[in-house]
Amino acid sequence: MSISLLMHEMCTDKLLGLCEQVKSKWKIVLDMFASFYECHIASFPHDERFKLLEEHEHVQFQRNIHKEYSIEKTYELYKKLYPNGVGKETFQGAFLTISGYTINEKGSTKNLTKLVRIFVDKFRDASSTMAWDRNMLLDYMESQMLSHANGYMWYTNSGAWGDVRNVIMGTDMCLIFTLNVILSIFKEHRLLSKQKTISR
């Protein structure tokens, strides 16, 4: 639903000539695709990582509205994923960061840029004249700078503002890639459920 809304907004912004708005939303789009890839696709067939993402969203929401929250359930999920993982205090400190749902056995997390780099690497094609992975990453960096008050907008060239064709095409590519992988996962689940039915 979030991707659908973002795509609608980006297309409307482009039609209205608000190219900088399209570019600034590219970071959000890639962050979402990369996080989904990390937590659901890359960890298939185990779903604990995706459950950690859902718990992270719940805990961060509670924190943002200044309500009490508990990490007990989340820590249990973590220990299922990593039985020899870090203690509860170390876990809590790492989990409450922006990308805390990526916590590993040693208590380290990946930042959003690292997740995006891993994801866009899927679009590297040596046979193509268009380096999509590099274009996506460049647009991601520009998007990050455009959406933060760091002075970048004063000194950047017009291409950073107006060149959003790659962003629209890149969004479509990310969506098609993700849907194809989801379809593969569904097919795998269907095959496994058929095997279980036959063995009974």
C-alpha cells in the first residue's frame, strides 16, 4: 500500500513539474524495497527476520507517541533467530536504532545505505550499456541530500533537480523484481505444501 501511494504521488509530482519532489521520494522508495528484501526475501524460508521488522515498527510507533513498550516478545524472536546472540541490554540498544530490525548475532545492525547498496546490486548487468545499479545509487544519494537541509540544493546542477526519468523507471524495475521474487516464494510454498499433502 505504501509503495502504491508513493508511486501515485511520484507520477502526479512529475506531471505537475515538481521533479525535485519525485527525486526526494526515491530514498523512501529504495529504503522500503531494500528493507523488505532484507527481511523477507533474503531470509526466506525463515520468517523471524520479517517478524522482527514488524515488531520494530510497533515498538518505534509506541516510542514516537511516548507510550510504554516492551521488547520481551522481540527478544524471544531474536533468540530464535540467534540462540547464541547478545544479551537483552545490548539487543535493546541496537534494536531501538533506525534499522534495528537488521540486528545480527553480534549485536551489529546494517544502516539504510548498506541495505540499499545490497539491494541495488541485484540490478547490476555487465551486458547492459546502462549501469542501473550505479544510477539507482546516485539518485539515492541525491535524494538523500535533497531531502535534508544541508545546502546541497543551492549548489547542485539542474540535472539533480530535473532528471527523474531514471527514478520512475527504477521504481518500476524494483517493483517488477520484488513481485517476481514474491511469485517464486509462493511457488516454492505451493510445492512444499503439495509434498506435505502427498506424504500424509
